[in-house]
Amino acid sequence: MKIICRVVLAVMAISFGMRVAAQQAGELEEHVGEEMEEAMQHYNEGVGFVEAEKLDQAQKAFEEALQKLGKRRDPDAKRLRAAAGNNMGNLWILQGHPDKAEPILREALEADPEHALALSNLGVAVLQQGRLEEAVMLFERARVADPEAVEPLKNLAELTLEMGKLRSAGEYTVAGLQRAPDDQRLLILLATVYERAGKPERQERVWQKLVESTDGSIESRLLLATYYLKQGIYAQAESILNEILAERPDYPEAQLQRARLLHATGSQTEAETLLRDLINKQPEEEPVQSELVRVLHDSGQNEDTLALARETVRKFPEDAEAWFVLGVCLESAGAFQEAEDAYRKAIAQDVRHARALNNLGLLAARKNDLDGAVKHLTAAMVVDPLYTDARYNLGRMLVISKKDFERGVALVAGVVGKGGESAIKARAFLDDLKMIAEGKDPGWGVTGSAE
């Protein structure tokens, strides 16, 4: 049996709305001139390619539709320009190029400033480039443009929560729940708001509603536990996992999440024991062995860890997380070139592995390859715009490389209030910049590689 519950990642809700845009285009008058008819044909072909997951062909079709339309400003042409531009921008976002999506989405909004989907997707594009405040404004405009839409409220709630704006996050979440009272993601966001605001009694009531919102199956309850684990609400995650394991003591997915919970709460020895037992019972389960490697590494057992990490990638060469953990172990052992190779193999298996991209960026900086560092850290930010480590590291590299000083400072400053190691580094880095502005030497040296 394959273990299905891997590490749960935060994902910004994105509603690309291809079908909605197609319906809007379908409302255009049929007899509107040859160019319009050809543009509509290309547009409809693009929608068909999207539904068939032929994204390159879809992109070409939308581009041809836009070329046919040119800068026509009659109402029907403007509506089709907005629809095609929105969908083309979506495709660039899907391919990890928010910088290419942004100008196309802005052109779509020039044609229709109130196009809710284009506003929302432009918010995603600027968010992926690290402009959080601008993303909030765009999601807010999307919410106003379509008052019944739930997705902009979800995005606003999640983004403001990550920015530490609990009151705003709570208000957006409640507004979303008024439209979709049983939406699990919104309920989880509300529970997280109450947890971070120090209101356990309210969080408890939301938790009860969340449990009631599942279908009662072990699988749905386990998914709920993984969400709680990801959000750091450990007491509730433990309660659900204990309940599941009381019903099915040998359920491997629940045992793996239980081990992750023990690891997260500092019970390394118990986590190691549970994982080794799980490996003995089901030696072919990929995530279990790579999770054990992580536990051993974090507890300082580096020699044993490196040997097990090498064994793990031999057994599971397609497991991106195993390659990533091997890279971490190699880096700790000072084998930097081997670590770089391992991170690249992790990305080869999972092109959206933000932590591997981040670490590649840091290794590039170690070799004074600042261009390479910025490239990889930018990719990590595109994959996970709210990844604090990547935000700090990218900001720092943009400043040091002199590629974009203003944006770099903004990225670093945005990390200060987050807590954790990156926030401490961000404060120190900003203090160093202040020293430089005052004509003092912060001790960076020639390369500027301050830690």
C-alpha cells in the first residue's frame, strides 16, 4: 500500500477560470466581422487545448486571438481581449513565469478593468514576484469586481495571515464563510487565526465544525490532521491522530504523520523509534525512510544519517524528498559539490521543490556566483511566494549583487516580523545596511557574503 500523506505545503488558491472566460466569449455576437470571427475561433481552440492539457498549443491559440484583435476598442473586442489575455496570463503562471504573465494580464485589464479573474491572477503573478502588498490590493479589487466570488477571499485570508495581519485575515475568512459555510480550507484558516491570536476556546469550536465537515472516514480525518500539523496546531493534530490510531493501530499513513508530529514537537527519539518500526513493517514506503533521515540529521547523528540517505536514494531514485535530504546531509558534511548534485536531482524529480531551489541558490552564493544565486532563489520564490527563507535569501542576494537594491531591501524587511531564524537574520542584515549608510564597515568582506 502506497503511503499518500507526504509533507503538506501551503498553496495559494488560484482560480484560473478557463471555462468562465469561454462562456463570456460565447456571449459575443456571432456576426461581428471576419477578424472577430477568426479571433473567436482561435480563442475557442485555445480553451479546447487547455481542457486537453495541451498548454503550448493553447498558448499559441490565445496569442493568435490577441493578434487578430489588435487594439480594437469596440465592446465585444475588448471583452474577448480580456478573456484571451487572462487565459494566456494563466498559462504563463502555470509554467512558472509570473514576470511574463504580468504584462499580458495588465493588457487584459486595460481592455476590461473590472475583469475579476484577470485581477485575481495578476495578484498571483505579483505575489510570485514577492510584491505582497500589491497582491493584497489586486485580490481586494477582484473581490469587489465579483462580490460573490469566494476564491479572492481565500487568497486574501491566507496572504494576510502569512503577513501577520490577524484581524484582516479573520475578517476575510469570516466573509468567505458567509458565502461557503462548510469550506474546509476557510475553516482551517479561521482555526489558525484563533490559534495565533491566543483564543483556544474559539479554535476548539472551529475544530469541532471541521471534524463534522468531514465524511467521517479515516482518510478525510487524516487529511485534516495533516493540515493542523502544517499549521503548527499540534494539540488538535495529535488528538485526531490518536483517535485514528486507536481505531487502526497499524495504519501506516497515520503512523507517518504521528512521527512527523513527534519530530515537530521535539520528541526525536520517539519519532525515530516509530519510523524504524514502520520501515521494518513496510520497507518499500518511500516517505518513511527519507523522514527517518531527516530526524537523524536534526538530532545530530550525521554519520548514520549520510549512510542511510545514500541508501534511500539508491532504493528510491525517483523520490525528490530523498534526494533533498541527501543534499542537506552532504552539505552538513562539507561535500558541497555532491550536495549541489543531489539538490539538482531533487528538482529533476520535482521542479517545484522550493527548498532544493533555495539551497542551490545558497550554494551558488557560496561560490560567489551571485547571478546563479539570484536565479535559483527567484525560482524558489515563484514556486512558493510565502517561503520565508527564500524571501530573505533572495532579498539579500538582490542587495549584494546590486541587481535590485530597493526590491531586495523590501523582501528582507517583509521577513522581519515573521519569527524564526530568517527573521533574526533579516533584522541583522538591515542593521548592517544601516551601518553602511552611516559609513561604517559591517564586516562583510570583499564578496559581501554576510551571514
